[in-house]
Amino acid sequence: MSHAEPSIAEWQSHKSITVIDLVASGLHKESYPIEVGWSVDDEQAPEAALIRPAADWTKTDFSDAAHTIHAIAYEALLEQGIP
């Protein structure tokens, strides 16, 4: 007995796709997450939240080079980030 794979349309009608995106303070081992974004499917708008740095996550670990890419200010993390 063979089992036919579902078509793309059949698969899409039964599954929702979840996408999670993490933004980091830099690209080195001392980097830490600063933003998380997610989207569940095409019918829901993507959402995101800033992450407040933990006490031992210092500004010196916040890369200026990475900041030019993500454009998230360290001060915004302190003021608007969730713990």
C-alpha cells in the first residue's frame, strides 16, 4: 500500500507556519539577545518585543557594528525592553 504525499495546497490548508527571529547585541560570544520577533501565519501581523539587558549583560558587549545593522539603541532596551 503506497501513501501519497499531500499537495502543497493541501499541506498549506492544514498547517500554519511560525517564524521566530532573534536579534543579537553583536556577533561575538559575549553577545546577548536584544529583540525577538514572531509571525504565526500570513493572516496575523508580525509582532516583536525588545529584551531588557540582564544585570550582567553590559553595554560593552553591545556592538557598534551590529547597531549599524539592527538600529536598536541600547537606551531603548533599558526603557522599553521586557525583563
